[in-house]
Amino acid sequence: MRQQPKPPLDLFGVQSATDRARQYAESSLCKALRYNADSEREERLKAHQCPWCWYFRRPVIAGQAFTEWTCSGCGAEAQHANTATPRLCVACAEKYGLCVQCTGDIELRPRKKLERK
């Protein structure tokens, strides 16, 4: 299968690519600084999310549809307001000290046991 021909190189294309790359770099740097400072720690912990999910994975793109999901920890079934379903229910996230989104440690600390100390 042959690829579609790409548009020829021109100044507008270079300027657009440069602007997008600069914006992405600046956005990434801002996220990294917020992550490093953990300036929204209280709000993040209330949402039961690790620093990675809170600072780097937001905003989440999701469909507007109530979605059935099952908790990876206890197997409880629930409904979520959109298609960006969590992996853990709040009870399991609190019990294990894990992120509801990625199931990583809530503070990204290395672990040797599933149970929290």
C-alpha cells in the first residue's frame, strides 16, 4: 500500500511545527515543575491520584456516557460518569494507598508488598 504524498516543505509548515513543538515543551516543563513542587497535593490526595496521573495525565479525554466498570481491587461493579473509568474504587485506593487511575503507589514510592505499612 502506497502512502499519500506529504505536502511540500514550506515556511508556514516549519513555523507551525516550531510553534507546536515549543508549546509542547513549555507545557511539559510547567507540568514537571508542578509535579516536582506537588503544589496541589491536598487536592490530589482527595482525588486519590498519584503525582504522575494528577500532573501529567490531565486533562483526560473521555466520552460522555455513563460507563459500567469493575474495581481491580475488590471486584465491585459501579457506574462512572464518563468513559474515563478508574481502575480502583475509592475504598481500595484508600486501603492500599494506591492511585485510582494507574494503581501505582499514591506517592510513587517503591514497594515490596501490596499492603500499605
